[in-house]
Amino acid sequence: MRARAVRVVGRPAAQGLCIDVPCGATHVASAALRADVIVRDVMLPRGVRWIGVWAFGGCENLVAVTFPETLRAVGAHAFHGCARLREVRFPEGLHTIGEGAFASCTALTGITLPETLRHLGVRAFADCSTIERLHVGASLRMIPDYAFVGCTCLTAVELGHSVRAIGAFAFAWCLALALMRMPPPLREIGEGAFYGCSSLRQVACSDALETIGTCAFAECDGLRVASIAPSVVRLGVGAFSDCQCLVGVAGGAGVRHIGAWVFSDCSALRTFEIGPAVQCIGEGAFRGCNRLQVLTCTRAHALTDIERLAFAGCRALAHVWLPRDLLRVGAFAFLGCVRLESVRIGPCVREVGQDAIVGCDALDHIVVPDDGYLDCRFTPWCTVLSYHFFVVLFARAGEGASWLCHLPRDVLAHVRHHMHGAPSPARRLLWPVQTPGTTHAAMGWQIGAFPR
């Protein structure tokens, strides 16, 4: 049936129109109806195999459509903007629903995708704000980008056991979505897939999941527990950022990289254990987690790099024992950790970045390594230890020897001079102790500058 075959003849627009496509038709052509045609019901006879692009798009008064069992494909935007379309029943045998096919159908309440569906287009059901239930058949392997974005009343989603990936922003801003069961074969959750799903309470990852993408669960304000499967190797940038109610993260034994800002501003997070496979904690990963009290690093055998601002603003953090094989602590890593009392630096650390512990006003002591090379830049270190000093420390170990570095007399005098009148002078600085019988191999502490 071609577009010109559809006519509104002999009926006032107010009465509406039921279109009965003649038998023998195999398809509905693109833009079959003009948007200004008032049509309420469409009956497609047996034999129709596909519906063209924008075939019924913009028919705001369309209430019902009957699909034949012979239908195989619905074209892009075929029913886009049919704001009064209440229900659609897809026949088994349908294998394709195109891009934006039912986008902005704001009266739809439930969707059951057939078991035969193999391709779902981008934004296929975007902004269908009244959909409450969704069932995805067993043949669909990918939930595409923005497929159900803005379905604000969607409460229940049942994904088929063939789904292996959820695309970018696929369920973003589904404000009523409270529970999401991930199918066992799921390997990837894309960027912003559940962004802003404020009713989501719990996330349980499938055993095959490998990647949680950028901002995948960002601003899920109701999320309390995230269970990360051992198969997950990467947490993307901001994956759980701004989850204000997140109190615990379980699992994650296989995670190798905690991306930048992953848990930033998760203000309810109290404890976190760094897994044995983690190699890097990204920039600002825990920034603003102001209730984080316990950071467990005992199993963090692979951790080599803590990037800048990683734990900045963790106001409840009291003790940090950095793992043995850690090589670098980035600038501002513990900025503003006002209750931090002690830091233990592992023997392999080579660099502590500028202002790494600035604003740590409760810092009582630092345990520095007893061998290796250390380059510390604290600008300023912290008000308790050095009263806004800038200290650059270098020390290198001799062959087979531990090092001991006594601060030179002139340096000690310099420190005492600048700490005179400090509001809370240092109580303990624990320097390494020289091993008896070993050769002193230190190059010495080089004091860079002491600003006023």
C-alpha cells in the first residue's frame, strides 16, 4: 500500500477513521499517512510483512493497531509520537523494530517483545512515559542505546537470557525502576545505562559481566547495595557517582581498574575493601565520600597507583595503611581528610604528589618506608605536622642496606623555627631506623621551601 492510497473521504474528522488495509498488501509504505489525518484504528491483514518508515508517525489520535502474524519488521519511527496509542501486541515472527519506532507513545502501559525479535533500534521506546512493564524475548542479544530512556513509570524489567549488552542510557531516567535482574550472559553495561534511576535499590551483577561503563549507575539516589561479580574487570568513570544512599559495595575481586570519580560523592558509603586485582585507583574515585571510615588495603597486592584527588574530602577516614607494592600517590590524594590520624607508606613508594595530605588537620604521624627511593611533595603538608610547610624529601638506598636519614642540625633548627607558634605541632614523626651493622647510604633530606 502506497501513501497515496490512504484517503480521508466522506467522514468528518471528529468522527475519526478506521483504516482497513486491503487484502493482498504486503507492506505499508513509508509515510503512508499524513500527520494531519485523524485515524483511530488500524487493522493490518494477514500478508503484511513490514511497515515502512514514519508510516503512522505523528498520528496523535491513533488508539489501536492490529498486527498480523505475518509481520516481520516495523520501520524506523513507524509509530513515533502516537500519543494515544494504548496497547500493541507484537506477533511471534517479528524480528525487527526500527529506530524510534514507538518513541513518545505516551499512553502505552505494557510491552512484551516477542521471542523472535532479533533487532531493536536506538530509541525504539524512548520517552514512553506510561510504560510500567517490559518483557524482552529470548532472541534479542543487545538492548540498544536510549531504547527505553525516559520511561518514567517503568517498574519491572524482565530481560531475556540472550541479552549480552545493555547500551548507553538504555534505561536512563526510568525513575520508578526499583529492581533490575541482570541475565546470566550479560557482559557489558554501557555508559549511563541506568543513569538517574532514583528508585533502584539494589544491583546484582551477572557472573559473566566484565565492564560497568561510564556513569552507568550515576545519580541512582535510592541505590543501597551494589554486588559486583568477580568477572568484572573495570569500573568506568563515575560508574556509581552521586549515589547518595549507597552504603556498601560487595565483591569486585576481579576489578583491575577503579576509574576516575567512580564512587565520588557517595556520601553514605562507610567501608570499602580494595580487591586483590586492583592496579589503579583513578582520579577522584572516592572524592566526597565524607562518611568513609574504613579503607581496607590488606589484599591490595596489585595496587601500584593512587591518582590525584582519589580520597579528597573523605572527612571520616582516620587511618590509611598503603599497600606494600604501591608506587605512586597522586597530588591532593587525601586533601581535606580532616580526621586522618596516621598514614603508613609502603617501602616501594617512589612518589607522593604535591599537597597529597593538605588539610589533614588531625594527622598525628606518618610512617615512611625503611628502604627504597621516596620523592614526597607536600605543599603544604598539613597544619599539624608542618604549619603549611613545603617539604621535598629524597632518599636512596645503598646496595643491600636500609637507610637512615637524620635531619641535619641546620634543617632541624629550620623546622623548629617555622614550627614555633604552630597551632598544633607534630607529636610524632616515625623515621626509619638504621639496621645495625649496615652502611649509611642516605642522600639526605632536601628541604625545598617553607612558605610563610
